[in-house]
Amino acid sequence: MQLATSDVSALSTELVSFFEGIVRPSTEVVLLSTKLAGMMGTAQLLQCYAYLGLAGYWTRVVGPSIASLATEVQQAEGALAATHARVHENAEQVTMLRGMAYEQRQLDGCLATLQRRASALSLQRLLSEALDGYVLRYLGVLNAFVSMLPAVYYGGAGSAAAEDPTEYFLTSLHLLVNVGMAFKDLVLSHKAFSASRALAGRVGGLFAAIDGVPALAAPPSQPAAAQSEVAVLELDGLSVSAPDGTPVVQGLSLRLLRGQRLLLRGPNGAGKTSLMRVLAGVWQPSGGTVVSMPPPEAVAFVPQRAYVPPHASLAQALWYPDEPAASSAADEKISELLRWAGMNHLPAAATPRAAGGCAGLSAGEQQRLCLARLRLREPRLAVLDESTANLEPAFEAEFFAWCASAGLSLITISHNLELRAHHSLELQLDGCGGSATRTLSGDDGLTEGGGSSSKSSCEAVLVDDEAAKTP
């Protein structure tokens, strides 16, 4: 984003400034030097120019590197823009994983780095300009007076220097000041050249990449209803609408008991992921209530697209959005989870706390890491959205076996009928946007109840424990 937007515009601006800083000052130097040579003499004029050249070179040597500081500022801007784009692109996953505080720290860190580098650049530009003004302007005027004295002393009768020394001094000084400013523009033009060269390299990288290529919403507070001793999740007539107002789920009542594993199925657009967004607090329900639900720290959401920050270490990805504990027990736990997830063969697994260990992970490896993160937290309720789609059946079966042994209440969104073998209940939505014909309550968690039925109504279908074993 940084390459394709601000860099192209900045390159055009710097190129214009560079050519303007070369052509105009060069013309002024030639014209003014010709006139001054006739007034002061060639030797005296060369003396002034020699001082200006040496003084300008000295200020460049002892002064700060403006170009390098400007490059650092651009790098900080790019890092901030890239981090913001990553958070914006994955805002839903970040919200579901409650990683707002973590991402806020990342953004604050990038912003603080940009502010430090921009402040350093502004300060050093101020110091550089002050140094240039003192050495080139004030000492340059003194050098000019010394260079003009021979013309006054040896000018003889009839010369402008001898007849009116004051006018001669003022005219020559004015011309020298203009020449000095022109020289200064020529000297400073190297900054525009350096900036243009750096930007040209970045924009060139953008074109090479093109040629080679075939706001976060805070979760709403849960209702203050008392939770049941056995019901992990209870919904009462919950309705969900898309952002454009189209109803996708209507009148859904659900009572999920501890240890029950519910498979949520339906065609695309039936409202499966929309229901997950409501439970995560990304969306507000359009009707009904969430009667009871575990506290946020006891609920784990695993979105369809695994979210693993590429800059993070494997340890940070496992503990996301928290920072991994610094202890030998935490290191042993991290190693155990990586072995369980089948990722101990990765080079980064040898040093799981090293930054950038998540870069280059495949889609399946990212899903494994997210499931290992869920196992680390051991929540009371987990909501999975196609979270095993890129995994082989053996590891998928191992994961669901762990969920059963841990007594984890589970809602799994999937089109895969083979997952029935790992779930005791099934809820199917037909995607019509009508009202639910069955109320989810009772001893087994799903019991047929009241509700209007119509040709376009959504269905809630119970699959008992025995039927669930047959795909």
C-alpha cells in the first residue's frame, strides 16, 4: 500500500524539485558570476567561491544525514501502514480472538517509532539549516568583504569601487548573496537526488512485483442474566440480519449443555458465520437475546481464516493475544503443544520465542497452530468455523477426540458430513431467512418446540447420538 500510493506521488514531487534545483540555480550562477568577475576581479571572485565550496562541503560532512533519516521515516510509515492494513483486513478474526489490545500495542509501537524518527528528522533539519546559515551566510559575508578590499584599494580613479565604495560594497554583496543562495540550492539539490533515488528504487520494486504477479468493533457486553449450572450457552429467539438488513437467522432458541458438541450446517449464506459473529460480539443481534454464555475469557473462537501474525514467534502465536510467560514451565508447554500439533519439525520450533517464526506457514500449519492455541486456553465453549478444512483426517479426529475427553462444549460450523462422527447434535439451517420451526431446549439440548412453520421457514434438525455416528 505504501509503495502504490504515497511513494509514487513522492517520487514525482522529488523529481520536479531536483530538476528545478539544478536548472534555475545553474543559470543564476553563470549570469551573476560574469557580472561579479568584472566588478571584483577573477581572483577575488574565485576566493569567495572557494570559501563557499569548502564551507558547504564541511557542513555536509559534520551535519546529519538527512537522506538516511528520511529513509528511516519512510520505513516507519510503511511499517505503520502495513500493520494497519493487516489489522483492517483481519478485523473480524482479531475481534473474535479478543486481540484488540495486542494489535493496539503493535499499532502504538509503530506510531511511536514513526514519531521518534520524524522528530529526529525535524530536529536535525533545524540544526542543519542553522549551521548552514551561520557558516555560509554570516562568515560568507565577512569573507566577501575581505575579497572586495583589493578592488577598493587598487581600483584607481574612475573605478566604481574607488568613487563610491559603499555602493560598490552593497552591490557586490547583494550579487554575492544571490550567488551564494544559488550555490546553496545546488548543494541541497543532492538531497532531492538522494530521495529520488531511494524512492525510485522502491517504486522500481513495485513495478517488478507487478510484473512478476500472474476499525475494530468492541464486543458488546453480555446480558446480566444468571448462567445456568448446566447450560453453557442459551439463546432465546435470536435473530440475525446482514448489514444491509436482510434477515439470515430468525427466532433461534438454543440451549447447549456442558460437553455437548453441536454441528451447525447449512448452505452458503444461511447465517452460520453470522451467528458466530453475534456470539463473538462482532455483530449485534437484530432480535432475541443471548440468555447465558460463559465470560469472554472462557470462550474461544476459531475463525474460518486462521489468524497468525507473520511477524510473531511461534510462542506469541500460541499465546495470542497475550504475551507468553517467561518460565521453564511455559517453554515446556509450548514445546508440548508444537509436538501435539505436528509442528516440531519446523526450524522455528527449535527457538519458538524467536521473532518471525510464523512467517511462511502454510494454511494447514496455521490451522494447526490455532487449534493448539485453543488447547492451551482450555475454554468452556469453543466455536469453530471450518477450522479443520485444511487438515488431514487423522489430526482432525485427534483434535475432536481431545475436545470430547476435555468435556469441551463445541459448536462446529462445517459442510463436511464426516464430522457427524465427532458431534452428538446437529442443527441445520436452510438459508431462507424465515423463523425457526424448532426450539432448542430440553434434556438432550434439542427438543422440538413451538414456532411458526411455513414453506420458507428455517429448520432446526436434531441428530441423536446414534445417528450422528453415520455420515
